[in-house]
Amino acid sequence: MIPIVFVHGIRLSGTMWGPVAALVDGPSTAPDLPGHGSRGGEPFTLDGAVEAVASAVDGPAVLVGHSLGGFVAIAAAARYPERVAALVVGGCTVRPRGAFLAGYRFAAGLAGRHPELADRLSVRGFQRALPPPVAAAMVAGGVRCAVMPSVVTALSDLDPPACLRAYPGPVHLFNGARDPFRAEERRFLAASPGAHLTIVPARGHIGVMAETETLAALVTEARRQTQKASPT
């Protein structure tokens, strides 16, 4: 069975995917990216994040990512297309450019200057936005807002649509209907002919993680389609 590699969001860790992974049969892993979770003492770079994902792949795998995890998964698929059986990514269909990048950089700068306060506020935000088991999984591996400025700087050099054009495999996009990160989803779809888009009603950027059954179904279907298309 094709394995699943779950890639976490900014300041979090692989534990965030626990409630979804529990609903998906078969082998899966959720590595921590540099500067996050168990690797909190390491500097974050996009190259390092891509290599962290690649090192977790034992043969072709379905990469699943949200937010930062989605950007990293897209970059990994472009660099190592032979290791990626399919992409399932959400909360990342906007290019880190212009006003979006400026606003994100400002928020990350505040978090980086006051990381302990930002960590506490993040935990409270997850607790308000998500069911208790999902919120607990989001923060179980630690919250590390100090890494946010370096993440934003690293992403500013990324061109996700160009990465999608370089990846020939199947792409499945998902976004909460209220997620501002979906602003350029049509551009991302155009970059990957045949890509599919799922909109989760009434959910925002973080709230989409509450839809564990929906996300698990997307991952399961992506793997089923990939296995069906495989010559083995």
C-alpha cells in the first residue's frame, strides 16, 4: 500500500495530523520540519524542509500538507517527482508575494519578537477554533512561533505554481470556503492540468482541520486512485 507523508503547518509539528491519520488505513508518517517540534533548535530553510520530507519517503508516497506543509509538499514534489505518487494540499493556494507577503511578514515579525506570548495566543486560538481532540493534537508537539520570521523569508523565494508545473503527478487541492489563502486557487489549478479542488463549506484556514473525516476521505481517495493507476 502506498504510504502517506503528512506535512505540518507553521510553528506546529507532525502531531497536528494525528486525528486525520487515525482515520486513514495503511502506513503513514508525519515528520517534524526544521525549527519545529522535536527539531526546534534547528534553523528553518526551505531546502531543509524539503529534505526532511524527502527523507521520510520510502518509495513513492502521497504527500499531504496544509498551509506551510502544503507549500513544502509542493516544493518537494517539484524537486523529487519520482518520490511523490500524489499531492493532497490545502491552505496554500496563494503566492507568497506582494500585499499578502507583507501582511504575513508583519504578523510573523510580531510573533518572532514576542514568541512566548505568541505561543500562548496560538494555543488559545486553536482551542477556540477546533474541537478539543483536534486542538490538542495541533499543539501536542509544541508551538514554536519564534521560527515564523525565518519561514516567511524562506517562502518568499518560492513559486508554487511553477513547482506544480514541474510535477507531473496527480494534484488534489482543498481549501476552507472562508480561507484567505485560497485567493489564487484558479492559478494553481491552471498550473496543474487535471488537478482537483475541494472546497470545505463554512471553514477558514485553521477551521478546515476540524473536518477530519473529510480530509481523511480526500487522502484515502487520492491514494486509491494512485494505486489503481499504478502498474503494480
